[in-house]
Amino acid sequence: MPALPRHLRSLSQLMAIGDAEIEDRTFLGRAALLAKLAAALRAERARGLARHWTYELARHTALLAVYRRERDAFRRDFDAPLADEQKPCGSNVSGPAWLASLVLAWNEGERRMPKDDTGAPPPQGWQSELDELRLRQNLAKEMGGTDKVDRQHREGKLTIRERIGRLVDPGTFSEIGSLTGLAQYDAQHRLTTVTPANRLSGRAMIDGRPVIVSGDDFTVRGGSADATIPEKTVIAERMANELRLPIVRIIEGSGGGGSVKTIETTGRANLPGGLGGSSMRYKYLADNLGLVPVVALGLGSVAGLGAAQVSASHYSIMTKNTSAMFVAGPPVVARIGDKQDLSKQALGGWEIQCGAGAVDDAVDTEEEAFERARRFLSYLPSSVYQVAPRGARTDSPGRREEWLFDAIPRNRNQPYKMRPIIEALVDRGSFMEMGRYFGRPVITGLARIDGLPVAIMAGDPFHVSGAWTADACSKVIRFVDLAETFHTPIIHLVDCPGFMIGLEAERAATIRLGVRAMAAINQTTVPWCSIIIRNVFGVAGAAHVPAGRYAMRYAWLSAWWGSLPLEGGIEAAYRAEIDAAEDPKAKLAEIEERLNALRSPFRTAETFAVDEIIDPRDTRRLLCDFANLAEPLRTPGPRAFGMRP
């Protein structure tokens, strides 16, 4: 007696029933069993769990139609012969052999579909093609297979499909290229399996606003090029560019970048940036920064092109315990780099990359990364052709924080905490800091004032007294470019004693980066308001507002300014007088006291060199006035220059 066909074996395995048990049943019992199997399969497909059995459902539905039509006439053992008129295709077979021939005939399209109980012919639509579509989609959802998915989870990481599902609004992800991958067929050209491409791309919604999402599937060849179809990366960037929608990149691996295995799989070496459509990805890396918000999440080991995709963004995040980023990983560094034997974390962990400014933020969990990404996008428009929406107006413009009056110590050498001051002035809970671990003399972030999005820049006296280092200047450049690109008014809480001085500062080309920061500030066109909290000195101090155009400017009672600090300046300017004195130290103290009396900010206000000196407790009300005056001045459209990473 021939064995059951593979299709029925699949169903029997589904119900943990062996072939022999099925063959021993009566015809009626066998029909009932197959009905149960088909129902179970339908339930599997309804839950999206069916994998290799999608085709079988249609076939066995037809078989059950035959059983229902004939069961009243055949209440004897299944092994009994069938009458000729009851045999399909005029065959002389019986028993399981008849059943096998029926299924095989169905596979080959050689038999007519039987009529159901009503005598009506079965539907002749596109069900088989739909079944194949569902099969391929289900195979793609298996990603790199159970073992690879389990390993991803053991390492404390989500899969790309889980990540997208938790990032975007539930049920809104519409995948593009879900069937893309490497398919395998048997000798009859029937599909046996599909290895999906390791890049997912599509459209979705975040907080009800459309976005583009694109990410690496690390379970398929670690996200590397030998399992990538580059057009899937390009199409996501192109959609963001031409649909003018924000894009969120979820990067793990090389971002579809180089793998030495690609040489063998393609039979050639790749020319980076050479002819071909994939080179467009480099164009979009630059172009999209000047057009749409770009967020990048590094959620695992990220190298090469993947690292470039993370850095070429307006806001980037990595997880502290499960991610690392580098141009080349530890094996390459050990062999052709500086020959150091380093772990991934030692080479490119979050402290390295956030401290260097290559990544903006680091969080403990992937869920926190998704929340930060959603929050960042909430402050920005979908593209430069729009302005960001106003949020809820839940905080009174007239709120006064009494403690601000004593927030700045009278001892000018004593630092104070700037972040609580920021929190007190903006709408409660709205400040989102960016780049906390890089360029630390300057604090940057987005916030809301009376519901309107603003860009906040502030000096931090806890780090080299707020002096602008080379890193701080780089941070300022990138931040004001972000605000200018997306029409976001800038509020500057000023405490800057000047550029950093000393040998290391000179080696870092601080003055070159400093004047670049000044140029970036002067090139802005967005509304600007500066609140002078304490120090404004030197060339860097001159950058507290953009030159040559109107900017609102208020000074606190603690404000203190000059061309350069008296410390060191008196000795240079009054050297002859000090050297000629009987008591040089007393003469120095006398000159310092005399000059300090003349440096009162009220003397400056007398000549209208500062707009207004205010009670610190009135600052929030004035900032709300500024934000509302700035709202109609926000002008959509691209800027004269595109933002650079």
C-alpha cells in the first residue's frame, strides 16, 4: 500500500498523528479526521503561523468536498473497492492509492474540480496565487530561522520585525518588498524555501504622522552585503526624499555594507561608490539631511556602512549594553589597524562613541530608544516644506519660579547647575537633551515654550567653566544647523567665558572650529533670543547672538561681560604701572577694584549696549512672548545650504 503524499503527511504531523493511524480508519472516520486537520490548518493560517502548509489547505478542502458528497454511499471500510463511476479520472485504484492519485492529479492539474453538495462548481478565482503569496510572506517572517531568532533574544535584542512593531503605531507598518529574497525550487519548479533579504523597508505612522522605516535583519547573515539587495535600502531613502517624510533607520551589522564573502558570492570585488544604483544611497545620506528628519538607532554591533548610516542623521541612539559601533571591528583592527586586541565595547561602546560625538545618545533598553526616537520627531516637521506642529498649551506663560532669583552664586568662580534652570523656563517636562556626553561645556536640546517647539542652547559652568572647546564648537555648529534646517527658533542661555585656552586647545584647532561655529550662528535666519545668565567674554562671547540682524536679548542681574576676563588681562595692560609700584600686589588689587566698578552691567545698559536687564523670575513670560512672536515667522522651504553630519 503506497504511503500518503507529502501534503497529507504535513497535516498528520500537525496533529501528531501517524500515517498508519489514518490508514486504519474507516472512510467516514478518515473524512472526519481530515476535516479536523483542515480546521486546525485554517486556525494556523488565521493566526499567521502556517508556514509550509498553505497550499495544502486548498487541496484538502477539495478532498473534503468529495467526502461530503460520497460519505452516505460509502459507510464501509476505506480499503473496499470503489465503483467505477465513483473513481476520479476513471482510475482503477482503491483505498489509499486512490487518495494518493487524487492528490497527485490535483497537483498536476489533470482532474476537474468536483462539485459541492449544492451542485455548484467551486470558485475559479486566484486562490492558488493568493496562497502562494501568503506562503512567501510567511517564509519571510521566519527571517533567519528559529535558531537565529532565538540567539537574537538570548543576547537581549529584538528582531527587526519586533523592533518596527514597537517603534511605530500598532498595525501601521506597510512593508515594501516583502517577497524580496533568495528563493529555492525543487525539480518541478515548486517553491521549497525563501531566504529573505536582510533589509526591511516600508511606511508606517508614529504618533499619527507618516514616516519611513528601514532596518537591518541581523538574523540573516548579520545584516551584511552578501545577503542584501541594495535597492531595498535605496528605495527607503528615496521614499523619504520624494514623499518628504521622516526616516528612521534601525541599524545592526554593516547596514548592507561590505562583507568579504560578497567577493565570492558575486564573483567580483565591489568598487565603493562605483557605477550602479546602489551608489545612490550615498547621495541620499547627504541630501536627506537637508530635507527630512533622519533618526538612526544603532541596536547591536554596527560597522562600516552601518556606522555611516548611524552618524549621517539628525539624532542617533545606541543601547549601552548590547551595541557597539566602529568603522572596522576588532578582528580588522587587530590585523591591519593599530594591532590592539580590543573587545567590541572597548573599541566602540557607547562611552567611546557618545563621548566622541559620533552618536548623540545612549539608553539602557531598546524600548527607551524607540521612545526617544518618537519624542525627537515630535519637535520637528515632516520635512523642510512644513513647520513643526504646536503641542498642547498646558503650562502657564506667567509661571514664576522664585528660586531662580538665587540660582546664580555671587561668587563668580562657583559653578551652578544649568539644567534645572532650563527645566524651569520651558514647558514642564518638555526638554529633550541631545549630545549630553560630547562638547560638554554646551548643553543642547529641543523643548517647548507655550506649546511651540524651540531649540535650546546653554552654557554649562560645570565643564571648564563653560568655555568653548573644539568639541563644543563642533556641537554648536551641528545644533544650529539642525534648528535652521527645520525652522526652529533658538533660545540661547548664555554663560561663556570665551574659547578654551592652552596647549591642548591650540592643538585641537579650537579657534578654527570656533569661527566656524560663529559663522554657523551668523548664517541662521530663524528667530533668536539670548538670555545672558552670567559670563560673556572674548571672541566666543560675541557669538551669543547672530551678528547683523535682530535678536531678542535680555540679561540677568548676574550678567558679567567684557572683551576678556580681568584675570591675566590686568597684568598685561597695566604691567608698567604694576612693576613701578612699591607693592605690586596691592596695586594689582587696586586696579582690579577700580575696573570692576566700571564693569557693572548697568553701565552697559546706560549706553543701550544691552536690550534689557531683567528679574530672572520674569524670564519664562518673556520667552513665551518670544515664541509666539516667532511662530508666524517660521518660513517653510529648503535653506540656502544643506545640513552636514
